[in-house]
Amino acid sequence: MKIKEQLQKTLEASRKLNLVEESTVSNLLLELAKQARENSAFILTENQKDLERMDPEDPKFDRLKLTEERIEGIASDMENVARLESPVGRTLKETLRDNGLRIKKVSVPFGVIGIIYEARPNVTFDVFALCLKSGNACVLKGGSDAIYSNQAIVSIIRKVLKQFKLDENTVTLLPAGREETNEMLRAHGYIDLIIPRGSQGLINFVRENATIPVIETGAGICHTYFDEFGDATKGCEIIFNAKTRRVSVCNALDCLVIHKNRLTDLSSFAQKLSEEYVVIYADEPAYEQIRASYPTDLLFKATEESFGTEFLSMKMSVKTVDTFEEALAHINKYTSKHSEAIISENQQRIDMFRKMVDASSVYSNTSTAYTDGAQFGLGAEIGISTQKLHARGPMALEELTSYKWIIEGDGQTRPR
């Protein structure tokens, strides 16, 4: 089937969703969570086919890998989404005009949402659940790295859609080729919104080539600034967690910025990081501080390329600053506007950091690892928006809706 024919079927399926009861959607997602668990062996078998084609040293390997535990987490997330209130049909604003017209602003689905993503098969479940709960059909364009995993997951989703007598074209998985990507990006009239999830290269390609609206998500160059008024005990645990909890995700720490007056604390931070064999690219002052104590095969002098890099692995850089203002300047120069943090016991510094750092999520005295829809109490997320138009930060159900104006009259006509 040609791409345009597939997209036309998805467009038609999206219109049918306007008539589906919220209870049906919730029950369908609960059943899908059940089927994900019951079909975990099948999913893992297909996922293994993908894993066998990727180098385990590739930073994307961890993102690609599914386990029983991760499938359980995915199923739990879908159950959480099922229990959330639908964002569709809410009256956002209502006005009664002097002429008797009642004007309402009501939330509505976008219609068809296209997702382009790399090596993360969990996204297939997550996106479908969030799109369906917000009344949207979805067109999925996964990478060739995860083709077997994605095909298996979509086959399960379509089976459940048929079970509930919903159009199976509510979800469409396109082939993994570049030609299909280009056609998807130009599918004006079929797709209402494109959301890329993946590397900065992917996001740039989508933004530069799409002829339909794009919301940028994914790339996370995350900093943590350890201020001269920071608590070393808190800092050690926060930095370790932000870097090592899960290195392949976009909220992981990439650069520690440290005030020169606290360089002596860097040794204890580094000792903790060495437990997970973290490679450190340190500027000159930081390098001299830890060169005698840090494993020589894990310590290197930083270059310009060490900053502004999303490592997606057990690597990070360290930048020493003379002043708080210099820390702000460094972060604002290299940030991807994802997640930034300060560790300080000085409330004035914290307040200034919040105001001056331009990012979707700004933290004080905690780990950037919390940038996640579920952790924010949103149920799940379709991605982390790093732009400012329409949505910013974790994009959950509300961010997958637009609105329309409903005008109720009783014979009024506008005077000439």
C-alpha cells in the first residue's frame, strides 16, 4: 500500500475517534496493558532480533533493549494513562456576550500525530496510549534499529483495537526507510503535527525538512551547577544519580559546573563516580584537582568538544567557574533547554538561577533524572519539548490537544 493511502486511512480513523466513549478508551488501554504482559515473551524475542544487529557499546543499545521489568513498567504506565481524565471536551473558557451569544473555548484532539523516533520501542506503546487517550490517531516512524520490536508491538495494539471494534488504522507504523520519512514530513492534510524523538541530528533534519508543524523533543544537554554555597553531601548523591541512574536517556547529566571555591569537594564527587567507571573530561583546574586520585584510564583533559555534548553514556565533562555569573553564562551557552540544576543552600542564588537559566525544567538541590511525565504526575509523556511554542517540558495528555471555539446563538445577526 502506498504511503498516502495508509495516511488517508489513519486520517479517517482519527475522525471516528470523536465518537468513541472515554470509558471505551480506558478499558482498551487496560486490556492493552494486560496483553503487553501476556505477550512479553513474543515482544522480547522480536526485540532480541534487533539487539543482535546492534553493537552493545552503542549508546542506543540500552534504549533499544526491552526486559520483563521494562515491559512491566510500560504496562503500568498504560494503566496510569487509562485512569487519567481525558483532556478532550473541556471548557477552557466561557463568555456570555451582551448580544446573547455564548462563546466557549473547548479542548479538542489535534487529529493525527506523527512520531519519528530512534531505537526506543517503548515509545510505540507510550505514544499510542497517550494519543488514544487524547483522541488522536498516530502515525509511527521508528528507526530500522527497532523494526522487529515495533512491528511486534503494533501487531498487539491492532489486535486490541479490533477486539474493541475500533479502526485498526488508528495506529499506523510506516516502513523504516528514508523515503518514507521524507514523505511523512510533507504529508500536509494528512498529519496535523510531527514530534521527533531522538538525536539532535534527527531533530534538526525533521525541523529543516517538514512542511507541517513540528514540536522539538528529545535532545538533552544537561548541566548541574555546584555552587560555592552547595551542600557537599547532597551534591555527591545528586551528581551521582543524575549521571549514572540511566545514561542513555535525555535527562542524564552531561556537564558538572563547579565553583572554584569548592574544587576540594570534587575529589569526593569523583570517587563516587568512579564506582560506575564514569569517564571524566575535566578542564585544567578540575583535572589538577583529581588527577592524583582518579583512575588514569577514566580521566582526560577537556576540549571544546567536551562541552555542549549529549554523551548518552558513562561520560561527562567538568567545568570550573570563578563566579556564579560565569556559571550562568556557561550553561546558557551550551544548554539544549532541556533540564538544568543548581546545588546551593543560598536561596538568593537559587532564585536567580531559576530566573536566568533558559530551560524547560529548572531544578534546585535535586537530580535532573526527574524530568519525566510520570515523575511530574502526568501519567506518561510523549516527549520532552525543548521549545516554547504550544508546549514545554514533558508533553502529556493536555499537550496533545488543541482547542476550538463553540458559539451558541438564538438568531443573532451582526449589524452592518
